[in-house]
Amino acid sequence: MEGGVCPSLSGKVRMRANQKRLIVTVVVFVAALLPLLIPHGSAPAGSSFIDKLAANIKLGLDIKGGALLEYQMLTDVSDQEMNALADRVIEVLRARLDAAGFTEATVEKVTTGISFGEDIPPVRVRVQIPGITDVSRAESLVGKTGRLYFADVLAIETSVSTPSIPAGMSLEISRRKLQGAEPYWVKELHYGEYVGGVQNNTWYFISPKVSIGSSYAELDGSVVTDAKPLVNNQPRPGQGRFMVSLKFSSEGAKTFRDITSVKSTYADTDMKKRLAIVLDDRVIIAPLVQSQISDGNAVIEGLNSIEEAKEVSILVGSGNLPVDLASFNKRVLSPTLGRDIINSSLWAGVAGIVIIMIYMVVFYKKMGIVADIALLYNAVLLFGMISLTGSILTLPGIAGIVLTIGMTVDGNVLIFERIKEELRLGKTPENSIDSAFSKVVWTIFDANLTTILAGLVLFYFGTGTVKGFAVTLIIGVVGAMFTNIVVSRTVLTGMAGSLKPHRYVEVETEGRDAR
């Protein structure tokens, strides 16, 4: 056949392309479905399988409730200065919670202008963390009250009570007392918790100033400018595969260089080689210093899980609190919205989806069924990503989901109308689908890109529920774009033989006759 493409060859190319799209569609669907079907949430012991699956989606304060913590600031400054301190405390706690994935948590300043006859602090900080019913866990996420500093390790003991002073250390203790670095016992961060059926009873005998030869150096958490969890592709034999990277300020890098230059000279079996990172009265971690670090970039190796790496990076990287805090109030919260409001909102969302699906089938027939398939596919994709990323779902987040459903349908309407126009031009269904997608794909991409950019702005500048809305919006719009361009085309190409072009030609002819 001259001057054209062999129909059989074109059909084979189209079939191979659609097979590739089908494989991608199935792989993405399975990848999104697994986080929903494999229980990995925090369902209570003895829960049913359905409850465990439901726990895969974290719910916000407005739907599920959570934990409330209130702290008072231990300072004698004026009310004006106390307000400024509270703002800084909020920044640090907000950073810690965001890094832990609790972007829906609320951190706010509470002022009391009226005396109730009780010792109520005039300014306090309130933290509300959704989905957590264990107050002690909530406190560990906040990082307790927080002075973060580096310290020498003189001894490590295992005991259910405070150990006695190690033998043969009197001279060292006396020498450090003269330098204002008197050692004391502190517990490991997870002291008292059970891991693998064994209780953690680890104590560290530490000195708050680090020895560098004949002098001592102080290094607190304010010099750490960044901390990130990483995967170690080449771990040391017998060590974990995870690590934390630390970045120091220029001033902190100099002190850290001096400390590591001394500690790196000791043998691995020597306690002086360890450098403890301490938060208040708990040791977060006490790694061995393997080499001198001169560029201000350090790595803590040997962590056993990504959760441990995240915890260390959060506590170390969020910085010092500007003032000591004391717990003022802590309790478990019920959902902030009533059950009736939550149920009615959820049913409204379900009703809206059902109405849209019926509308698409009534007005677009078989192509409307394709739109409904795309709609359900994007819903699975969206909830799968929420479960996989650990994002917290709130009612504003549900609003973002409903909005993305509209985006999915809107993209399919553009595609269907273009296919109808191509059919009216006398093209075959296969060619009409190819032509329609080639002309509409960039329109869909541009329209969704502007929405994604708006969502990124909301996520970057917003906090709490605004971020939750932005997360579901971005995930949903990206899913809608993929669904429209890949999934819908795969299904439409597969059912191209069942489309009846004459129906659309007749509609066009009737329109001309009427004119």
C-alpha cells in the first residue's frame, strides 16, 4: 500500500503500545492496593482483620481524636518575653512533629488572663496529636522538654535502679568537677520499654562537657543545622543498614572537629571513643567516633531500622528549645467533631461520588463506564498513597479527595468529547482515540499542573489541616492525571471495537438539519 501505513502493521503497533500501558496500569494498581490490604497500622491487640486494615489509614483529631499535652515554661521573664519564648517553642515542636509525619498535629500558644484560684501559668504551649491514644508515646514524639547536648561517656551499665559510681573513677570525677563537668547517670531514651521481650535497662554515666586533651568543650544541639535519616548500602559487619546524616554550623563544625580528632584515636573498646547525644536526662544515641570530621558533615551509622533513624534525626535535627518545659496537663482527646457530623459528611461524599458515576453512564454510555472505572482506580491509588506515606486523613483532606474526583471526571469529559468529534470526522474508533489523546493530553497536563503548584504552595506555607488538604489534593491530582492519560486510554483502546461511530455522525447530521 503506497503513501500510507499498512493497517495490520498500525494495528500491531497500537496493540503493543496498549499492552505496555496495561502492564503499567496493573503494576501501579497492585502497588497502591498492597498498603491497603497488608495490615501495618496501630490497631489494638485482638482487633479483627477489618479493623487492622482500617488502621492503615491514619485519621485526624476531628475524626478519631488523639492526645493532648500542655507545657508550662520554667522561666521568670516578663509576660512579653514569655510570649516570644512561646513562639520559639512552638517553632521547634512544630518542626519535630512535622518531621515525624504528624503534619495534622496542632501546636498553639494558650494565654490565661483570669485567675481561677489555681496555679495556672499565664502562658503555656498546647500540643494536640491526632490518632495517638498513648500519652507517653505522644510525649516521646514531642521530645519531652528539651535541652540537647553532646557528652562524654564514662561508663555504661544495665540496672533497674540508678547504678553506683564505677570503681576506680574517683580521680577522673574529681578532675571533671573542677571543670564544671561533674558526671552523672542518665537513662537510655527507651529505658523501661520492651524490645523482643527484653526490657531496656541501660544507663549511661556521662559528663556534660567533652574532653579534648587537657581542656573541655561544650557542644549543644543548636549547632546542628540539619539531620536526615538515610539507608547505608555498605554497613559494617554486624551493624544495621540505616544511618543519620548530621550537618553542623560553621562554629559547631570547628568544635566537632576538635572533639572527633581526639576521640577517633581511641580503640573501639575504649569508652572514651563514644560521644553521647543527650536530650534532657535521656541518651538518644552514643555512637563510636571512627575518624576526624573536619567539614561539619557527620554520619551516625549502625541503626537497625528506618524508624530508629527517623527518631534520632527528628530529635537531633529539631534543635534546642529556648526554655525548659514542664508538663502541665496531659490526657486523651475524643474526636473534635461529633459522630453525627462525621457520618453525615462521609455520606455526603459517598452520595456525590455515586451521583457522578450515574451521570457519566447516563450521558456517555460505554465511555461513561470507562470514566467510572477511572474514578474507582484513582480512589484506590489515592488511599493507597495515603496509607503508604502515613499521611493523616481529616475532613479537609476528604474535601481534597472529593475535589480530585471532580478533576478525574473533568479530564475524562475532555477526552470523550474529543473522541466524539473525531468520530464525526469519519475516523475509525481506534484512530479517533489515538487522535483525541494526542490533542488533549497536554491540555490535561497543563490544567493539572496548575492545581499541583497551588497545592505545593499550600503545603509549603500552611500548617496542620491546611497541609493535610494539600497532601490529598496533590496525590489525588497526580493520580487523576495518570488515570486520565494511561488508564482511561488503556480501557478505551481495549473496547474500541464496541463503539458505534454512526451514532455520533447521526447526531451531527441532525444538528445540521435543524439549522
